[in-house]
Amino acid sequence: MSGYSREEAYRMTQEQVLATVHPEDRPGVIESMQAILSEGDERPAQVIRLMTKASALRWVEILCARTIYRGRPALQLSYIDVTEKKRAEVAYHSLVDNAMIGMAILQDGRVIFANHALAEICGYSVSELLRLTREQIAGIIQDEYRERALTNMSERLAGHEAPPSEKLRITRKDGTACWVEVQSVRIDHEGRPAAQMWFKDVSAEKAADEQLRLAHRTMRNLAAHLLHAREEERRKVAQEIHDELGQTLAALKMDLHWIAKRLGGDVARLREKIKVTIALGEQAIGTVQRVASDLRPKMLDDLGLEPALQWLGADFTRRTKIACKVTVDVLPRAIGRNAATTLYRVIQEALTNIGRHSKAVHADVRLIFSDGMLNLQIEDDGIGITAEQATAPNSYGLIGLRERVEGLGGSLSISGEPRSGTILLAHIPLPKEGELA
């Protein structure tokens, strides 16, 4: 181990023996040996650097004990070569210290180990991190995340179940904010519980997520604005058709009746032609009323949502021969125009789909108010719908329904089983006073 022969070792003086110990380790070895020799104190094993005869450096674990040799106090020393173990430790610490991910060990609320990657994330030096108090470490975590993070840490150290990872917002030394993803496990360090932790800077990912959410919210607001603009345009066109063209056709019909009553008996063919023209006028009036109603049901604006839905259900039954029951709970107050229009259009589109595809015999529409929410359920007893059909990217009608509902902060789901019918559920928060008017 030392490179010296036994005979060479026997001839070495005390100074020569001590000279084999690395200069930085020598004072500690001398102090320990003197204490053990004079007082008999037990000391733990020391890991020191040993200089060999060939001036090579080896790590050894040395255990020193007091004994009696030839009637005099002496020291008995045992050496274990731990060079390879120490090299592995140095290599490990070098790997950890230069890792791209932040690493730390926390014990009793203090940092007892940190690598350079963590120091870079937090903006502190490694030595500064090791000097931080428990309160200073807690203060790095921003207020809304601090209590949860500290609770999870306490639960984990106590051996209880806790989330293995979490995302926190911290404040760096220079005052800037940073998002980190933290993973931790409980370990034993020198016989006491500690937490080994890994930190990853995810600020760029969070910023990208926020931009995506902002873009999604912007597109949703744009879609809601376009829907509202389209409904307003429909309302105006419907009103003009009903008021202008409808009144003109009604006046034309009345004039034709007036002319027919004043014709003599010798103009039978002309009278018959007028009757045909009157019938065409009545047909045109019906067409105008139907087109105006499809564009924007006047009843919805004049009488409110419930009468409009009852009329919609009755008209659906008349046209399709599918029995449709509409139940509307008494609402606590009038809802805004946007919410009423959305509910009407969702029900109208759903009934249209039932009439076209379901082969149902019955359809049931229920609109209930509960816990501040408008809850809509539309159910039929038709052939049903599969999950793939309900979420197909080319199901533009269903996508449009979801956009309408989600544009008001609500949610919509469609489910069904083959030959067991389909259920549409929509939940819309009741608008606050003055909203969506």
C-alpha cells in the first residue's frame, strides 16, 4: 500500500512516518493520535491521503486505537485502501456538480448539498445556497405555492404519501420569477431523514403554454364575437323580411281580394286567375314566415326563451312525426340574449340531427336551473352514436355546438350506445346581471 518494505518501515522515524501523510491531512492525524495515546479516547476512522514511496497519492481509511506494547503505551493502526471508492465518489460528485439538472439535498429545512445547475436556476452561488436559513429557503417559493410545497415536503419526510413532482413558481436572487418542476424522494443521510431533490427550469415551457392558452382564448372570443354578429345580422334580416316583405305580400293579397269582389260575373276566368294568385301570395307569406323564423325566431325576442322552445318542440313534432317533450324549469330571472340564443340554437341543431339521423320515436328536452348553472339535457331513443362519431373532426355541427357553449364558459358532452339512443348534456353558468344582454 505504501510502497515501502517492512524493513524500510521499521527504520522510519516518527517524522518520516508523518511525512507519508498529505500535508493538508497531517494536523488532524497528529491531533487525533495524541488524544488517543494520552487519553485513550475512541475516535472514528479517518479518511486521509497517503503519499507512497513513489510519490503517488492513495486514499486510505485509518483506524487508530491505544494499546500497550512491551509495557508502554502505543498506537495500533489499521489501514484500508479506499482509493477506488474515493475516485468513484469524486467522479460521481463531478457528474452531479456538472449535471444539466439542478440537484440538492435538504435536511432540517436547510440545503446541505447543491450543484451548480441549481445555483444557476436560483441565481445564487452554491455557497450562498448552503448558508440560507429555513425561512429564506421557504421565501424563495412564491406565496401561492409555498404552503402546498412545504406540506408535501413534510408529508414525504414523514414517510407519508405525497405527489412525486410538482411545478412551482420561485423568485430568483435578482427578483425575477422562474417556473421549476421539482421531484423529490426521501433518503437517509447520516442516520436521519432528508430529501433528495431534482429541479428543472420549465419557464420556457410555461411561457409557451400560456401563449397557447392566450391564442386559444383569443380564437374563442373571436368565434363568440362572430356568432354574436351573425345572430344580430340574422335578427335584422329576419325583421326586415317579416316587416317589409311580409307586409307587402299581405297588402298584395288584400288588394287581390278587393279586386276579386268587384269583378262582374262575365269574368270568371279572370276571377279564377286571381284565386290562384291569392294562393301563391299565401304560399309566399308562409315561406317568408318560415325563412324569417329560421333566421331568427321572433318569438324568442318577443316572448322569451321558454315559449320559443315550446314552439320549436311542437314544430319539430309536426314536421318529423317524432314526439318531442320540452320541459323548462322556472328560471330565477331573465337570462341574457346570448345565453338564450345559444340554448335555442343548440336545441334546434340537436333536434335537426335527431330528425335526420336518429330514427327515434321520442325525444325529450329538459332545461333545468340548479346551483347557478343552466343545465340542458336532450335525449332520444334512436340508433345512438359512437364515441368516434361524437368526436370526429369533420362533425362540424357538433363542433359548432361545443364552440357556442364553451364560448359562454360552459361545457357540452355527447354520449350514446348503438341502439340505445343519444344523450346531449350542456352546462352553462348563469350570466351575471348585465352580462350577455
